[in-house]
Amino acid sequence: MGLTEDLDILLSRELEAIKAAGRYRFLRTIETAQSPRVVLDGREVVLMCSNNYLGLADHPRLRRAAKEAIDRYGTGAVASRLVSGTMTLHEELEAALARFKGTQAALVFNCGYMANVGIISSLLGPEDVVFSDELNHASIIDGCRLSQARVVVFPHKDMNALEALLKREKGRRRMIVVDGVFSMDGDIAPLPDMVELAEDYGALLMVDEAHGTGVLGERGAGTVEHFGLTDRVPIQMGTLGKALGGFGAYVAGSDVLREYLINRARSFIFTTALPPADMAMALEAVRMVWEEPQRRRRLHQNVVYLVDGLKSLGFQVTNQGTAIIPVIIGPEDKTMDMSTKLLEYGVFVAGIRPPTVPPGTSRLRVTVMATHAQEDLDEALEAFERAGKEVGVI
């Protein structure tokens, strides 16, 4: 028996244990664009679990921008930004993002995970302390670990607990890191209180705007803009692959922060730059967020309509006006049964289980797009009612 066979036997045993624990995951293939309705397993269904909040991922303007960029700049950057990979579009996008976020500068990363890992691990070290909300995204958690700083986790959005920890925990440099909008709960971080604590106790503050970018704020710039705190949050990270419909990520802040990360962030330095098409799509998406505020208004109208409908059916729903609507089921088996039944009735909603969420809080992570028609939402509500009664959760 060779090394490959030995490895396969070992991994197969672990996979069987995952299946026995009810934690097995598998991929589903969508055969069309990420539109309100997609073709999945050969049939059309309503898509209710995408992060395409503004409906830009299949918009003709983004398609056209990508095609024109390929014609002019080719298909890839083929080197890191510090070698030969920096192209005109990278600099144009970073200038546009800085204007969008109201900061001096911005720097593009290849994805949100790489941005969080790179930013946190380059700013902090073994002599430092990082304060992290217990429900922060996995990319933040991994960035904190890689930094080798002392990680202090505080209860979700508990500012009294955070203040007590800030009083107690000392270090060369201290930083608070938080999701602006929490990815599995859809709730918004209490940034005004957090900014006050950071300023009072001399801590840095970093906000992950992955699910706030394009959705919140007067101009769609995110949670920080939503609270009017642009001048008081020194580090803002965000993604280009959710509401902006493309791929990649960014950090927005001062000129000095940008220069520092170019020199220290390993996930920026040691990777091939994003290709021209992605930059062009993001540029066009930022323009559309500025030019079309009606998309955000329509998105929030759809959120209110669906939340009210789900609550009227008897589901446990929490929502603070973001595009993420958690429908708490509780038991893992019933959560996955609901997901299966919903798909049977023509609605695709992913079930979320531990370890992604705490035990006992398994849920259907429902998301809404600005481009969902009322017909789509009504069909979803009808499917929820039928599935909920059959599974026995309403």
C-alpha cells in the first residue's frame, strides 16, 4: 500500500466521523449567474443565500467593464504588486475606494481572508494585545492567532465587558477588532461606544466592513459611515466580492497605514496581484453604489417585507436592517431538514451549523437582494410555511 492509499484511509475515517456527528458538508453547483433565480441541479430556484446584496454580480455594466479590461490589459497581473503586478487599474481602484470611504488612502488585497490576516498580523506582535468579539469572522480569528499577540475575547457586543478588559489587559500596542455587520447574525456592532472606549483607553480600532460595504451608510460606504464615524476609525477593511459583486478586498485608512502594509503585510507582498477584470468590475461597482442609491432603498424594502412575513409565520427571526436575516431553528438536524425541504419547494437557503455558529443556534442564513421581485419573496415565504410545518418548527 502506497502513501496515497494510506492518506486516503486516514482521511476517510475522519470523514466518516464528521458524517456521524452530522457535520458533513458538500458543494452544490449553480449553473447560472448569481441572480435572484438560478439553475441548481437542473432546475430553477429562488436564491436566498447569496451575498449579492445589490444585485451587481450579473449586471451588464460590470460584465462590460471586465471585458474591456481584458481587451486592454490582458487576463492577469502574473506577479506580485511589488514585482511587476501593480497596474493602472489597481491604482485607479485604490483612489476610488479612498474617496468612497472618505479616507486618505486604500490598498487592495486579493480577498477578505487575506486582508484580515495580513492587516492584523502585520500591525500586532507577541508584545501586543488584541480584543476580539466572540462572534468575529474566522478570518479575524486567524489573523489574531498569526499575529502572536495575546488574544482577549469579549462577549458579543458587550461594551461593559470590553471596558473592563481594556482596564486590565496591558501591552505595547492594543487593538480592538470587530465585524461591522456580523456575518451569521446580521446585527450591527455598537461602533459609537466602541470608538469611545478605543479613544479613552488608547487602543487602535479595526472594523471589518465585509457585509456593510454597499449596504449601510448614506452613500453605501458601510457601518462606519452609517454611524458618522469616518474620521474616528483608523482601519477599515472591506470586500469587493459581496455587495460589490466581484472579487477582492481592501483596507482604507491613512497614507501611512497604506505604506506600512505594503512593506509588512505578508498576504499582500507574497501573492500575485488581482487580475485586471476584477479591478475594472470593482471600479464600476463603486460608481454604481454612488450613482444608484435606489438599490439600497429597494434592498431594505425587501428585507422589511421578508422579515415581517417570516415573523408572521412564527419563525424566530432577528434582524437589524441588514441584508442578513438569520432564521434560528436550533437543532442541527431540523435545520438541515428545513434546508432540504426549502430546496424541494424551489428555494435555496443554506443551513448553518456548528462550528460556524454556537451549538444550539443552528439556523437558516437567509439573505436578500435588491433585485428580488416581490414574487420571489412571496414564493420564498410560501416555501418556508410548507417546510416549517412539515419539519415541525412552526
